[in-house]
Amino acid sequence: MDGKRAGQSTPRSEGKSKSKRPLLVAVIGPTAVGKTKLAITIAKALKCEILNADSRQVYRGMPIGTAQPTQLERAAVPHHFVDFVEPDALYSAGQFESDAMAWLEQRFANEKCAVLCGGSGLYIKAALKGLDPVPADLTIRTQLNTRLEKEGLDSLVEELKKLDAYHAATMDTQNPQRVVRALEVCLSSGRPFSSFHTGTTTQRPFDTFVIGLKMEREELIDRINRRTDLMMEAGLKAEVEDLRPHWNANALQTVGYREWKAHFSGEWTEAQVAEEIKLRTRQFAKRQMTWFQKMEDVHWFHPNQIENIAEALRVECEDRGWGAFQLTQNNGE
């Protein structure tokens, strides 16, 4: 990656007036790139709190496999929407939008800023621009979840490809909750799920400043591999075993968890599970970057370009008439 290019920011509009509106700083990027570390650094500097935008970190009992912020990190800076939903509960991006907007409304009533951090593209979109209204049919959803349990995810993905090939080609088909939701809309409306995506932006009562983190593919792969090894050492297998009563929950049909089925059935060794997790995580990271690179108004940096990030934020703070801004790299991961 060209370091200079990675540190370039989206051009600022000429003559931009200072805004008195609150500011939501979003930190986005692929898994393992270092979002949590940077978000904590920024939140400390701006004396604010962090709103989680990772669709799996919302679940309880899954701290290792979802790389939730540690207790020390949460003690350093309050994190919201982490570890609060039971693993067998359904929690949608639409519900996140409603909950996040309620939290931000309360936050911005008395405070001037907050940090949004996560790698779930739909959650990021929900917070920054809002989601298109789509129909819901809980009866069909229940039927699809029953099919998911009996037939597996691949069967539902194949049906979705027939009903909405465009969406199936662009979405994360390894995420069972999103596959079920897309199929639910197709079956209940008789229309492709993608036909409901109008691109309409909901006006928010706050400004946004989006920081994207990225790095060369080989460097990210190395970070993914090292983090997977650390997860294994930290007790990922035991975590999955504790979650086996929820084995068919959507939350467990994701990377880091579904790979263990082959181990518990005697097909794979732990080493094979680890290698499969690494492979699927790399594939997931690629899909994340495909999503994020389509976003507009993102200031892209390598996570080590802390001085460049600090300068970009300093300019943003100065435009608002805020005091001096100092970004000090923390030592957490």
C-alpha cells in the first residue's frame, strides 16, 4: 500500500463553517485491522464513549470468538451495545438502528461527541445513513430458521440466489441471519430483497467523520493468523463448548464457531479448525473491504499512521471551535 495514498483524506469543502452539531467519529475497516485500539485512543482524546457496530459482539458468552473489547478496554472507555443479547435471540440491523439512534439522542443531549466502531457494514450504514424500510413476516422467518436448522445454510443460500441473484452475489452469504432476512423479504413480498434498496439517506441530527483503516493484504493476513492463534490459546474451544446448547442459533453460524462442528463430530483436529477459521476470516475481511470501499467520505489510513489521523481530527475539531486535540497511542491491541 502506498503510505501517502492511504493517509489521504476526502477533500474538505471550501469555506466550511463551524458546526455546532454533535460529532460522531466512526472507525471502520476489516476484521483484525486494529479498530478497537484506535477507537479507544480517539475516545480518550475526545473524552467520549464508544458505540459498538459489530453485529456479533452484541451477543453474550462469545467474547473470544467475536474479539469483543476486553474488560480492561471497557474499563478504560465505556463501550455500549457489547455483550448484551442472548446468543439465541434475533437482533437485526434495523433494531440496532433504532437502539443506536435512541442512545445517541440521549448522549448528544449533553455531550458533543461519540465514537462508533465496528466492521459490520450494515450496522455502520444503519447508524450513519439509515436503512431502507423492508417488509417483515415473523411466520416466514420462523419457518426459514427451522429450515436452517434442518437443511443447513447452503440450501437457503441456493434459494436466495434464484430469487435475488444480485443480492446473493454482493452480501455475506456466510451470515445466516442476513440470508434468512433476505429470503424472508423475497418470499413475503414476491420481490427481490435488493429492490427495496433505494439508497435514500436519512438525515441525522449530528455530523459524521469516518476513519477507515486498511493495510496490505499480506500484512492483514498475518494479523488474522496471529489473532486466530491467540483466540485458540485463550480458550476458544471451551467457549464454543459452553455455547453448544445454543448450537443452532444464528449467532453461532458464523466464522470462529461453525467450524467446530466438524471437530466435535470427529472429522477435524483442532489444528484443522484453526486453519479453516483463518481461511474464512480472510474471506470475510475481503468482503468487508469490498463493502467499505464503496462508501463515500471516508478518510483512509494505515492504523500506524497515528499522526496523520491526529492531524485530520485536529482540523475537524478546529472547525468546530473545540480546544486542543492530542492523540496519544494506547498500548492495547
